[in-house]
Amino acid sequence: MPGFEVIGAEEQTEINDIFARGGVLFRHGFDALRNDCYKVREFEAAFAAYMGVPHALAVTSGTAALRVALAVLDLQPGDEVITQSFTFVATAEAIIEARAVPVCCEVDATLNMDPDDLEPRITPRTKAVIAVHMLGTPARLREISEICRRRNVVLLEDAAWGCGGSLDARPLGTWGRMGTFSFDFAKTMTTGEGGMIVFGDRGDYERAAAWHDHGHENNPTVPRWEDTRSGSGFNYRMTELQGAVGLAQLRKLDEVVRRQRTNRDAIWRAIHDLPGVIARAVPVGSVETADALVFETSSPEVAREARNQLVAAGLSTKILPEAVTWHFAGTWSHMPELVAHHGDLSIAFPATAQRLARCVSLPVVVNMDEAVPARVRTAIESVLI
Ligand SMILES: Cc1ncc(COP(=O)(O)O)c(C=O)c1O
């Protein structure tokens, strides 16, 4: 979770640098005023290098990153995009905004896309699949990417929670044709609000860069106000202030993930032997970002009582089991596009509904009080026995 916990002097220094060099807050142009200071551009280059990809595009949010990535695919009305039923509303919202039909599938014991449920949902109208790495644990990307390859469907990754994680030593976000990231205030690295898209293909990058900037091609042979364009777009440009913060946060990302993993492991060691605690399934070869520690219990009643006891002890849970409504498609009856495809959402994803109700998710922070693991155990042991 917490890039915000480590915000400090380094971010301030990067911001001050903008003002020391002219105070240009727009990512493009004003060349004579900015003393060669281009923070967003520098942030994109540093992020692409970190991810080991040729191109990265900074945008205003993780939701915008999804929307821009979908714009690259030139979806037509009636095209379907499949994602998982346990994700944040943003994934489905971006599909709807792209005028495609949102389709959700069940999750498995990883709490991410169940490849066995994905394949039967692919139809001739399916154009893309968005795999999500919920709460920092990789989806089964080996199986999902193989299905997408075989069925000729584009794979995108919503790596909002996956920034700094990997599978088979390959960073999350770089398995799909494009990967999207969120830098909102609850993520492993933050720019307050912000997002990024990574690309392997230059053509995809160029389409995304233009679309996120009203269609601007940033043609170097003409001034910006006479710029060339091939299509319309929208405005999802990141500001220089966000780019500056992102540069400093990126340098801290590995350490944030390392400390989260250490703290997650300490909590897990304190509770793993309690009867009825079932570990979340994690694909072999995963490096999780450890945004949360999720485990399954024997029943929804036990999960809810564990939550009650944690709150009574001054601790908390994160999303599961109590705040699932923003994260489970089975509750999104406010999305007519989803209802039109799936019918009664309350019965559309029974395996996911039952599994999520049995799960407890504990927040993991960078600066953890070392008494927390023992306090968690004390709070839940009477419930689980
Ligand atoms: C899975 C997922 N996708 C997308 C987003 C959207 O990111 P943002 O808040 O930056 O728009 C989030 C935010 O929490 C998320 O959890």
C-alpha cells in the first residue's frame, strides 16, 4: 500500500527543482522557459527502464491508464472485453467508457482471474482480456497469456496493485501487450493521483500518446498549436508536479516492496498455524508486492467475526470481508452495461461470491509497529479455533 508513508525530502527536492528551473508545470513546450527541465518525460524514461520496456506513458490516474490502453485497440460497439469479477470498479468503468461490453469471470484461489473460467467466456466478439493482480498477488499469467495467444485475444494487465512485483522475474505489467499502473495515494508508489502505461510496441505507444493528448502527434517540425493529428482523443496528461514526485517515489519502490514483504511475512508467521487459516494461492515464481495479507477462513461468519475482533482490538481489515462492494462485480447493479450482459449480478459469479465472503485481508504497511503480528494473532485466535 504505502508510497505515502515514505514521502519526504526527496519528493520536495524534485518539486523545488521545477521552480528553480523556471516553474513550467506543463509537460510539453515552453522550451525557452524551462532550462531543460522535463519531469514527466524523465519519469516515463525512468519507469520504462525500471520495467525493462521500450516505452512508458504517464497519465492522470490508473483509471485513465486503462481507458487510454483500450483506446489503442480501437474497439467497436459490441466488442467484448473480459476482466475478473474481483477488481476495483475502475477496470469495468474503463471498458464501458471505451464503448465495449464489460464481461467478468470468476476468480480462483489466487483471488485473480480463473483461467478455467476465462476460456469459455471468450466469443468471436472478445477483443481483449484484462488480468488484474489484486492486492499485489500476480494472476496466473502463464495460463492466461497462453489462452489469449491461442484464441487471438489481446492481453492487458491492470497492475494498479502490482507495481514492483513480478512473475518468473518478469515485472507485472510487462506480460501483456500493455500494462497499466496506478499512483493514487494508496499504492506502492504514489504521485497523489496518477498512472502509467507500459508498451512493448512503438505503434501502440504513439497511438496512446496522441489519444491521451487530444490527438496531438507532437510533430517536431511544427509548433504545438499547428500540430498534426490523425484522430481525436482526450486529455489525460500528467503534470510536471506529479512527474517530479513520481521520480522520487520510483527510487524508493524496491525498498517499499521489500519492507512490505518483510512485514507481511511477520504477520503470516504469527497466524499461519491457527486452525482454519487457509493461505491464498500464489503462482510459483511470484514476487508479490504484499499490499495486503489475505487468507481464507472456513465460513463467511468466521471471516466477519475475525473482522469484528480486529476492529475491537484497534486493528483493521482492507476490502475483505467488509468493503467488497467497490471490488466485486456481483454488487455492481449500478452498471447497466454489466447487467445487460450477465443478468442478475447477485447470482452471476457464485464461486467468487462464496470465496470472497470467506476471506480476510489485512493491510500491510512499510512502517509497521513490531507488536502488530502478535496483536493480530491475539485478536483472531479465539474466533478461528
Ligand atoms: C485494480 C485497480 N484498477 C484500477 C484502479 C484505478 O486507479 P486510480 O485510483 O489511480 O484511478 C485501482 C485503484 O484502486 C485498482 O485497484
